[in-house]
Amino acid sequence: MVVLLAVLVVWELAKWLGGDPWRIHGTVLGLRIDYEHLPPTHWRIADDLSLPHVWDVARAFVDPAQRNGPPLGLVLAGQALFTFREAVIGFVFGGLLGLGLAVWFVHSRLAERALVPYVVASQTVPILAISPIIVSATKAGWLSVAIVTAYLTFFPVTIGALRGLRAADQRAFELFRSYAASNRQILWLLRLPSSLPYLFAALRIAAAASVIGAIIGEIPAGIPDGLASAIINYNQYYVTAPERLWATIILCSVVGLVFVGLVKVAEGRLLRGRYRTLDLG
Amino acid sequence: MTDVGAAHPGASTPAPDVGRAVVHTTGVEKTFGTGPTAVQALEGIDLEIGEGEFVSLIGPSGCGKSTLLRLIGDLTTPSAGQILVNGKPASRARLDRDYGMVFQAPVLMDWRTIARNIELPLEIMGFPRDERARRSGELLKLVELEGFGGKHPWQLSGGMQQRVAIARALAFDPKLLLMDEPFGALDEMTRERMNLELMKIWGQTATTVVFVTHSIPEAVFLSTRVVVMSPRPGRIARIVEIDLPHQRTVETRELERYFELVTQVREALRRHEPDTTTMDELEAARIRAEGLG
């Protein structure tokens, strides 16, 4: 909260020092205010086109998106919800795929040796390039968007879970060996429980990535109901209404933050009191 | 004929009395690594441990005492020789869940409560829920941790955690208890108290115990026999019979015979003073070998 406030202050300070001239005039509590500010210098990055005033961005949420239409904030919220849904579904796909791969790798050296390089390589391919291919190959509307999202989210989960599934003390594995425990019992009673803190750290990264994945996936899918269409739309009108793109950006990040926050809540519910050190940073 | 040794003692193995021995090793060798970097950890280990005995393995680090314990528990396999546990090959005994294991660290599962930690082996072995609860209740009482069943491991002190580990090892009534320096990480006072408690538990459960330690007083106080080992390569240097009264109490540590036996073990150890450089070599080879496997 303090950081947010500081960002806003720095933002307006930059505009105060190097933005475009601006004036306030109107009547507040019966007092006529007429104030004009002429910044001492001029910085390109602080002008009204690059950095609209905080209040202009705030007002963009309330102003109607189209003449006589509902406020932009409401329209964006609807689009955000749509994108969020895609992100969640992709996150679940990706999470299950990631965890499944990790469980497979932990039981098969051969599979790990053979496939981990490709798992890593999959993330070096620009998602921007691969998403149109996925979308045109699957032709499944929002479902293909979820697949693009899963493509982006399975990776941190695989890596995190793989680490977590091996995190238990070597002696604990020997203890299970002394009980003649089956591989399945070792998985459920030792590997999975000790992987949870690692898994959740990975899921938080995956949650943030899933929103990006959903937005990128929407572009080639040509989905008009999500945040991607808002971004493209307000990009085109940036010269006349930059505050709208800013408002959209803010909402995108809010969606990501909410998602990460939900994962953290689940983590707290599931792990608190059951694990010694729980760093919910 | 599966139980070779038990059915016909002496028929296929030269040793007599295999049937009654809980642990029986013949000519056991263990080499870590291969080629020029290979290090022999154990050589010619012939040892027989009878039912109800409490046998300590003592020796300087690198003498292979932990390795021997791990061989008995089938946590690693011998390079040569034979190990029988309850008359069966060690691997069979492990699959039959014939022994409980206690390590130097308690190795408790953080996410399980104390009671559920004790129940872990029972859960793996498929005991019904109420049976498990009854057993963990009894064991909590045995190790004097009643009222701690609902706590998590990190909420207990080191000594208490080790008591939980012992309770867990006893949960399924194993005929054999393998303990690898279980009190090595505890302070002297806690260790002495734990020794007394272990004696009490041993008296109540009539389990056979193989106990690895590097503390001479601990070995003498607890054991019916102390196996003194020497390094380079690990061998049995001497076996000291501990003819102290069966009931070990605080007074035991003040008996003259106790001090005599402590001196005996100490001298047996001194006669086989190790060469430190090779000890490090052995340790390094062991770590290399285990890292590979």
C-alpha cells in the first residue's frame, strides 16, 4: 500500500517537473478554483501521451467506454473475468501436466534424461510465435487459449515439483525402504507431502504466468470477450485516449495479483501449522 | 525350501544355531567404489546375535559400524558373504518387516502429528485405523509423551523427537531394532536419561537390539555384548561380554565392574588406533559410492 502510494507520488512528481502544462478550474465548496501549472522542464516520457495523469486514468474507469454505454471499468471487469476464467482453466491443465511430468520423471531416470531438455526448450520458444500455431491447430476458441496458458504454466510446476518430490531427507527414504513401502506409498506418504512447499512456490509463478498466457492466447484466437481485445483496441486509440490503455494494463495486473493471492490463500490454508517454515513472502 | 538356514542348520551353511540367531553374518565384506579408488569398508565379519540380546557396535569413525548396521537392515548390500536375519536373507527380512530402524536424526515427517508419525509404519503395513490409534496411544505412554500426540515434530525438543522415532520403530513390534547412533546428537545429560529409558523399553519389549555408538560408557551401560571394531578395513577387533546385572539403573554406572568394562573396551579400541588419513579416504569413498547409488 505504501509502495503503491509512493509510485503514485513519483508519477505525479515527474509530471509536475516535466509534463505538459495543465490547469484545474471549477467550483469546489463554493470556491472558484482556477489554477494553471507550467512545469519547469519538458520530458518526453512524462508528457500526457506517455504518462497520463493519475486522475485521468482513474476517471477512465468511470467514463463510458462508448457513447451512452456502460463505464469502461465495468466493461473491462467483464473482460477480465473472461480472461481470468481462461487463465484458471489453463493453470489447472498446466499444473496437472507439470505435476504429472514431475512424478513420471522422479520414477524414471530415462524419461527424465530424455525429456527434461525438451521441457526446458519448450520455454525458449517465443510464446507469441507458438500460440497462433496452437490456436489454429486446436480451433477450440477459449479452450485453445487455455492450452496456450497451460503451455506457459506447466514448466515452473514441473521444475518446482521435481525439486520438491526429491526434497525429503535421504534417511526418510531409507526409513520407507525399511518398512518395505511400495513406490505408490512413498509417493503419497513421503514425496508429495514433502513437495508441497516447493509446489506452491511454483504454483504462484504459474498463476502469474497464466494470465499473460491467456492474454497472448486470445490474440490469435481472435476472442473479443477478453482483455486482449481491450489491449489491441486501446492501443489503436492510444494517441487520443492513452488513459484507457493504462486502465487496461492496471486491470491486467490486478487479475494476475488476485490469482496469485488466491493461490497464496490456498497455500496458507493447506500448509500452515503443518510445516515448520512457511515463508509466505 | 526357502528358509535354508532355519530348517537345516549346518546343512547349507557352516554355522550352527542359525535358527535361534536373530542376526547371523558370515564372511561379510563391503567395498565401496570400483577400480583404483575402491575402498574396503568391511572385511571378514562373522557375527551372531541371539534373541533378546543388546549388542553395541563401537569403533572410530570409518570402521564400518554404520555400514554393518545398514547391511543387516538391507539398506545396502554386501560385496561378499552372507547375512541372515531371523534365518532369512536380509532382503527377505526387510520385506517381511522384521526390524525397526532408528537413525541419528529423528527423521520425523513435519506434516504429520506426533501420533500420526508413530502410526506411519502401521499405515504402510495396512493396519486398520482404530488399531493404529490404539497402538500409538500405548507407545506414547511407553516413551512418556502422553499429551503430545497432537503436536507437530518441530514443537518438541530433540530428545523428545528421538523418543518419537523410537516409538515409531517399535510400533509394529519388530523382532529386531536397529539403532544408528540414536543419541549421538543429544547433549550428555539427555543422552544418559535416554539410555535409562531405552533400557526400560528394552526390558518391557524383549526386542533384540543392534546399537551403533561411539560412546564407550553408553555401549557398556546398555549392552549385553560390545563389538569393538577397527578400521582399515573394518573388522571385528574384539567382543567384550558385559556381565553387569541385567537390570540397568542409575546405580549401574557406579559399579566397579562397570568401570572395569569401560576400561576394557577403551583398551580394545586403543590397541587398534586408526590412521586418520585412510579414515578420510574411506569416508570419501563411501560418499562417492552412495552418491552414485
